[in-house]
Amino acid sequence: MTGYWRVRPNMANQRVTSAFLLGLCAALTLSAQFKQANPTPPAGVQQQQQAPGEGPLFSAKVNLARLLVSVRDRQGAIITNLNKEDFHVIDSGVEQQISVFERNTSMPLSVAILMDTSASTKVDLHYETGSVLRFISALLGSGNPDDMFALFTFNWHTDLQVDYSRNKGRAAKALNSAIGEGGTSLYDAIYLAGDTLQGREGRHVIVVVTDGGDTTSYKKYNDALRAAQVADAVMYPIVVVPISGDAGRNLGGEHALATLAASTGGRIFNPSGFDELDQAFSDIIRELRTQYLIGFYPKDVKEEPRRFHPVSVTVRPAGMRTIARSGYFEP
């Protein structure tokens, strides 16, 4: 058997079969890509007449597209002192006006941690477990007190071990009892994590600790990518136990993860040993604490339900490199 979802502890190990996974795909909601406009609508939106005592009504759709952006210089150092005027956003080939700008945003985080417990990780699983627990402690020990994490383990099925909370004890209990066995349903795990992130307030992050190869998923690469993009999630894969093939190291799974990371505004980590695993987690936390939040109301671009809008972000200072997701899906 392959590819079902079990939920702990809230659903008593309920198994979600492949038919249910297909149902989830049909039921995806795309509202996570946009947030309702707050105090001031963009120019050109006309206010409708209203009855006495009612709040203002507007005649146009005012949806805010959000981007989380990291900026680095030529040496790779993170840059945190740029201003709104330094950024340029292009949506579907059209330059957009930035309406929301936050430097080093402290919006709350929802972090889905995906832990590979397939047979290929069995020997070194205890190293990964310890590092993940230290990451959770560091994540919750600073930043926004509303930051939360969820913990998934995956092999030939996916278990939601801890739903979004700050319960480190439950995570420790789940990870310390993990056993490496079975295949690797990586794309199923990403797809399901994306589904749980939709509709949550604040920033969405998926951290994947894996050996890099998918072997038993029902879902495909494009399903996983779309789920992460629809959830407005930044992905950080950490490849810790590469799979060896007949001609040496098999890079196919790692290339897929690198593309997933780049498309969502994250980046992949390839620690050369378990002593570098903690450093990878530290780098992720630092990046999350130094992101710019940029928001804009899409203007002069084609509107079509579920249409993918390619987006690029550049900065004015020469030599700077931006890291942001490649686009968003329209509701």
C-alpha cells in the first residue's frame, strides 16, 4: 500500500485513501493567495452609496497579492535596510505599484515541518530528530509569540503528528518514537502540508528534511508545486541523506526539490554532514526573521479564475539578488 494520510493525535490515525486525496484536490480553495484590503483601497475604486450606519462599500474587487522577499549582496550577506522605493515588482510583464511594505516583517509564522522516516533514513534518523527538535525550540524561542509549527512524518504514508501549535513536548514524543521504514511519499507530504496551510493567518513555510528522492507518492511534482504556491508557502528543503544510484549519487530528487524551493521563494540546503544540519536550520530561522513583506493590488493584468501570474522582483542597488516566489494563482 502507498500514499495515504494518517492524522495524530486529533483523528485517531484516520487513514485518508487515494480517493480522498483526489477529493482534496477538487476542494482546494485559492483564497490564500490574496488578503482583503485593509484601510485604503487603490485609486480608481468607487465607493457605492450606503444606508445610514453601514460601513463603506466598494464596487471593485480589491485583492492584495503578497510577496515575501529576501535580498542578498554579491557575497551572499542578507541585506535588511532597503526601502520601498528600491523594489520593483512585475506581474505578467506589467510593473505594479507597491502598496504594502514591511522591512524585517514580524507577521506570525505557520511552519509545516516534514520529516522523512522512510527506510533509507533509518540509520541516521536520530541525528535528524535531534536537530529538528532544536529547530523547533529556536523557532518558538524568539520572534512572534503567535508563531506555530505542525509536524508531519512521511514514508509510504503521511502522518500529521502535531497540528499547528507550540507544543514542543508532543513533537519530541512523536519524533523519539519514529522508525525508519517503507518508501518515500515526498510529493504527497508536500501536497497535504500545503492544504493545511491554506487560510492560516500570517506567513506560511514548509521545511522538508529528506534524502531527496520520491518513490511512492500518488501525487506528482506539479501537484506538490501547485499546492505550495496556492498555500502561499515558502519551501526550504534540507537534503541530509542522498540516495546512491548505480553510477553514484542520484541527483534527480534533489533537482526537483531545488526547483520547488526556487519557485516558492525559498532555497535548498545540502549539509555535507550531520554536524552542518543545525547550521542549515539556523540559516532558515535567520532568513525568516529578515524577510521583506511586499504587497500590491494587481493592475492592468488579465483576470481569470485560477490563472497563474508570473511575478518578478528586482532591487535598484547594483549587485543585489532577490529571492521571492515565481508567481501566484488568482482565486
